[in-house]
Amino acid sequence: GENVEQHPSTLSVQEGDSAVIKCTYSDSASNYFPWYKQELGKRPQLIIDIRSNVGEKKDQRIAVTLNKTAKHFSLHITETQPEDSAVYFCAASINGNKLVFGAGTILRVKS
Amino acid sequence: NAGVMQNPRHLVRRRGQEARLRCSPMKGHSHVYWYRQLPEEGLKFMVYLQKENIIDESGMPKERFSAEFPKEGPSILRIQQVVRGDSAAYFCASSPGQGITQPQHFGDGTRLSIL
């Protein structure tokens, strides 16, 4: 079955710097890759997603890149702010059905 | 448009009791997914349902756990004879389904505690 690995497990950055979180997946049939942000005690919130027919997608300070050949995808957050501090999860799925999540990255933005 | 609604938010049960978790999908969504999250871990897929059908239950324990999504009313995740290891946050997500890949939107979860 699908397996998703996520790195790093924790990431501390200075406010204003960029943050990058990387994921790899195992099932070449996966074609949908969402990223979720989860604050303590709250629901996971979808922040961006990418489908396998594109290599990059951007939404303001957030961007996601996908390398299908290497089965890698990454989340990039620029100009980080304290409110970006949260746990970020990547996931992979076939046609948007069951999501297989990475273990999560705790992002701390220091002001 | 209300989001995915889960209740109760918190549920406390003693070992051996039954737990029932409810999920009402977003309006217009016909696909429901249940995930379990242990403290400081990622979410693990349990089951995927459409109205009156279980599509994929590969993540559901074979015993004590069941799920349904009836024609009318919310989806129910039922855990019989609960044990301490069932303590977790249970999240429900919904999507419109039909056609191209649609994102899943999550509810606030039910935090289940077993005494």
C-alpha cells in the first residue's frame, strides 16, 4: 500500500524566513497531493493541493512543487509569520479517495 | 454553508462500553471519510463511505468497529466494547465526490477518552 514519509519532524525558522517541508510517496498511482495545517486541538485545514498533471502551484505565500519521477513533493512557505506556527501534514491519494498522511512537521516561527 | 459537523466533541467511556460518533457532511457532499489521530501523530485512514455503501474499509479494525452512512441522517462510527487503546481523536471528512478529484474538508473531530 501507499506510504508517505515527511521531513523534517520539527522546523524552527525566524519570522520572515522561508520554510520548506518535504514528502515522498511510494505508490506511483497516486495523483493527488494535499497539504493540511493543524493548530493544537483544531481540525486539519486544507491549505493547498496539487494534482499530478502540474508540477507547481502557488497561492500567495504558499507554494507546492511535485516531482512525479522522483515521487517527491514539497511545501514552501515564504515570509513566514508567527501565525504560520502549526503542524503541517502532507498526504497522497489516488483520485482523492483515502488520504495517506505523513507523520507531520511541527513548524515554529520565532518572532 | 455549514462545514462538516461532528458530535460529540468530547466523549468519555468506560472500558467495555460502546461509543457512537456522528458526522454530518457539508451540504452537497456525498462522500464521507473517517480518520483516527493518536496524540502527536498523523491521521490514519479508517473507512470511506458513500450513501448506503462502504467503499473502502481497509483501515478499519476487523473487530468492534463499524461504520455506516444511511440514506437519511449522519454517518456513524461505532466502537463496541471500547478499550484504552481506542482513546484518540476521530476526524470525519467529506467531499462532493463525482467526477474530478475533490478535496476533503474535515470536521472538528471527536476526542474519545476511555477510562
